[in-house]
Amino acid sequence: MPLSSKTVINHIRSYAGPFSRQDLVKDIIGRKTEIQKNKKKKGKQRGKKIAEYRPQKDTAKIDETLHVLLSAGFLSLHKKKYHVRHHFISDGKIIISTSGNGVFLSEDNTEIIVEKEDTKGANNNDLVSARLYDYRKGLFFGEVVKILKRDRNHYLARFSRFAGGMIIFRLIDLPGDIEVCLEQGADTRGNKKLNDPSFLFVVSLADRVISGRHLCEIIDSFSLDDEKNDLRRIVLKHSLPGPHKDYGDPETLRHSVDPHEMKDRKDYRNEFTITIDGANAKDFDDAISLKTGEDRTTLYVHIADVSAYVAKDSDLDREAQNRGTSCYLGNAVIPMLPEILSNNLCSLRQGEDRLTMTAEMIFDKEGGYLGSSFHRGIIRVDHRLTYEGTEEMLNSDDSSTLGRKLRQMQSLARILYERRLKTGRLDLNLGDEVVIYDGDSVKSIEFAERLISHRIIEEFMLSANETVARFITEKEVPSLYRVHEEMSDEKFAALLQFLKVYNIKPPKHADSGPAIQDILARVAGKDYEHVVNLVVLKSMMQAYYGTVPLGHYGLGFRDYTHFTSPIRRYPDLVVHRSLKSILDGTTPQYSTESMDFIGEKSSELERIAQKAERDMLKLKSCRLMLDRKGEIFPAIISGVSRFGFFVTLKESPIEGMVPMRNLTDDYYLIMEDEYTIIGKKYSRRFRLGDSVSLRLTSVELETMRIDFEVA
């Protein structure tokens, strides 16, 4: 039997200390040679011929395994002696797939496959110790030896069955099929809902394992059918933080501000200043002013000075860093900052004096950048406007000071927008979703209209973010940047393949921003416009926070940061502190190393919040579709996979799937290169971007899944 890496690794583990290659070869080859001799001896006695043992292949396998382990850092080599790192055990996070198998990512970013039977009850995102035991087909394999820290304290579970004197529950909202148990007769908190399929149970897990299942304790239960519990479910699924502690009354917090923060503030209270936000917004963190001259325009972007109230390393600061971002879940908000700050002291309310960090930017008539300056400021907002109200004024003949200012702002925003399109900006036309509520119940989900008022705020905030990033880069102070790198070669090749499907000939150097924007412009107004925009979006890299200004590919900026939303994003608060250290001429508050940590943590927390927000949208979509089974819906195919094809309804941005099992009129094949599913017998095709008529077949609240069949 040929030698395996698993055997080599197990043999290495048997050594108490350092070993040489010669030791390993001698022990393994010598043992196999001895075994072979005994086989030959016995074979001779029985009159059987035993093949000669040729150790060359086994020696090669030993050398290959040593090389791989050394390259991956599992071994180190000193004076021809190999040293095993921590007995092949390392700590890290495990990611569980829907199959139940896991990928362990060690602290030095080495990936180890953990098969389902080797996870030892570890759940998705748990911190574990794992031991390497094999290497095959270019992959490392290992097993969990200890769960160091659960990703969450509480889990959602559904009653499954009674078995062997145990109550069996299945954990939901987790990848894999994970069961936990409770001893019959244990405290169920008087719950009589075990057999009610609409009830979910909040459980905690114990370390004790019985028959491969962790013991659990029931903490609480609630009905899946009651829409009021949607928020609680999403919070539990994503381990989102609870309410802030009480930080006292506003005046106490106001008077706790460092006196230095109140000195030398530029007074903007005589500038005509407005805010434009959503109708239901409460946390106003940006305001704008504008001065126009004959040959230049000065734009003032005033941002709430959160850092004046939240001192670095204070309790407030640590809590904000641990939250990373505000999370918007339907008609509820889980704020990064307590409401005393987010909706009160830091919120730029109309008619109230507020502290700001203000960016002054000067542009010529063509939108060319002429210069900028930055100041600690104090403002008083003259008008709190909504996007819809602003749009009405822009479409009217309003000749008031406010009306004139808004039209001037509209003009500058249009000039900046058109200029940026020429320099690499990608203007994806995907649209946002708007969820309309009636109290706690979802009433509808609609496509958000893209208004001129949205464009004004968007362009002005982009200007401030770019200008601050440029300034901080020039001063070489440690800070955070919003980084969006260019497409990878692999994703760009996939995008070109997709464009061929639609006979869209890409221009030369199509990986550049202007070239891709040209493609987007050419498909504007066509039936497949949305899907082309969607594929371009999916082809791009994920943006993140980093300490090196690598630019923002999607926006076409060489330098870019997040400065404009410190009430709801922790990186913006950090950028404010970096900017203040430059303005004050003081030592930077952060080292590059600490910035790296904050950037990685903030990027991860941002992704968690985004997943939670998407899940809430999926859950509310299910709520809307529950009573519409059997109805016919026009839709667009938005994705193709081996499981079926994904769809987006035309009447509403509700997404669902036509699973392969619902395509019953033929045997269908997946043509991945053509983004198409095709029937083998009748050649019926379903292609990415095609319009289809669908019938709703099922809605599952537990899995947040909506399935259709072709009508």
C-alpha cells in the first residue's frame, strides 16, 4: 500500500522533540521494510511469491510532505532538524458550509478542511483549536480538538423529535444540519409549544455532549408567525448588540466635553445651511452650505463632530468600536452610538447650535478642484429638508433664498457628476429597495426612485471624502481609507464572457472605469440593463477599510476615505481624529498597527450588518408573499446556478428562486459559460437577463426562501 501524507504526519506527531529527515525516512521506511521481510518469510513458507518493496516512492512522499508542511509553517527547520509547531495544533475560526463540512482558518491564514464528522460540535464562526492530520490533493485536512469560544451565546432552534430519553432540537439560521438535545424532564420553562411548528426556541449550549449532540438549555421561545418577532430573530441570528447603557442626561454629557474642543471653532452660524435626509431620519450627521461667485464656488460640508463627545478609549468609544456601524433593520435601528448622541447632541438639528468638522472646497465653473481647508466649526441649520420635499422645490419656480440655493447646489452636483463619469466613475443603475410599513407590519417593498436631491448629497459627500483623503495622504498621518481595488483577472475574464452572451463588444482596455461605464451607457434602457449592471457589480472586488490609500476603483478616485458619517460608522470617527491631529499639530492618536486592527474589525462588522440588513429584507419579502401562493408574476432571471435560477420580480424588488426540481418538463443542463439552463430534449432555454412568467409555489419563513415555477 502506498505511503500517505496522513501516515507521515501521524508519525511526525509521535516524536517528542526535533527530528531529521533521516530519522523519519529510517523509521518509516525501516518499519515498512521489516514488515515486508516478514511478509516474504511467511509467503515463502506458504509457497507464495511476495513482490519486492521499493522504497523510492515512499521516500518521495516523505519529502513532499515535509516540503508542504515546511512551506505552510507547520514545521520549522534549524540545523537540519525539523521542529513541529504546537503539535500541529493551531487556533482560529471555523466556517461551516451548508453541507456541514468546515474550513478552519488559522491565525496565520492557513486553510484546513474539517469534514463534518471532525467538527466536534463546532458551529459557524466559532473560535476553535484544530489539529492537522492529513494532506491530499493539494488540501490540508484536520479536526477540531477544542471549542475555545462560541460565536454567539444564544441560538435559535426548532423542536425535532423525542429520541432515547432526549428532546432533540435542530438549530436554524446556521449552515449545516446541527442537532442539540435536552434531557427529558429538564426545565423547559413550562413550555407547551414543543410540537407547535411555528415556535422557535432560544437556547444556549453546554460543553457536555451526549451521542454527538451538545446539551442545551431553553432560554426563551417565540412564534415565527408573529411579525413582531422578526427583529428579534435577525438580532439573534447575527449576534447583534443590544440596547446601549444609560449615559445620563444630555446636559451632563455636553458639559463633559474637553474645553480644548470648544476653542478656536470657526463660526458658520451666519452661513445659510441645510440638511437633506429621509423623512423618518433622526441622526442628521451632515449639513451643507454653498457660496457662489463669478468664477468659483465654495462648498461647505459640515459633519457632526462626534469626536468632541466621544474621547478615544472611553467607554463610549470602546462600545462604538465593538459595534462598528449602525444597523438598519426595517423600521428599526441598532445604533452605533447611544441615542443621546446619535439623535440629540451630535444630530445636526434645525435651529440648534452644533459642533462640526467642516470641509471647505473651492471649485471653478467646470467643477475643477481649486483648493480646500478644514476646520472645527459650529453651525446652526436653517432648514431640515427631506429628499422628496427638496425634489418638489427643484421642480417648482420657488424664488426664495432656499429655492435659489437648491438650484445652485443642483448645478454644482451635476457638473461634479458629469466630470467624474469622464475620469473613471462607474454609475451603476441598480436602485435601492424601500420597505413601507404600517406600524410593525410590512405593507410593501418598492423600487426606490433616484432623485436629483439624492444626487446633490451624494456628490457633495463624495467631494468631502475625497478631499479629506487627499489631505491626510499628503500629511502622511496614520489613518483609514476606503479601499476598492481593481477587478481580479479571473473576475474580469468572467465579465467579458458574460458580455459575449449578449453580443456586447467590450472596448479596448475594458477593465478601465471609463470603458466599463461606456458599456453601462450602451445597455441603458434595454431589457437586460439591470442584469448587466448586476453582473458588473458582482465582478468587482469588495471594498474594505485599510491603512494604505490604494484608491477607489468604482468611484475612480486615487484617494478616498469615509469622513461624512461618524454617527453611524466608526472608521469615520477615527478619520476625524486623524484630521484633528493634523490641524492641531499634535502627535497622531493612532499607530499604523492599531489602524490596521480597526480597519479589519470595522470591515468585518460592516459585512455582518449588511448580511443582517439583507436577511431582514428577505424576511419581509416572505411576509408579503405568504398569502399569494399560486399567483403569476413577471420576473427577470438574475442568476444561474446548478441548483436552478434566481429571479427578481418586476413589480417589486422581491427575489426568489426556480429550483431545478420545479423544472419538470425536461431534463435541464447547466451551461455555466453561457449563463444558461437548457432542456436536453426540447432545448428550452432560461438565460440570465431573460424575462419569465412565474407562479409562486412556496414561501418558507424559517429558511427565508421564496420558490417559483415557470408558469
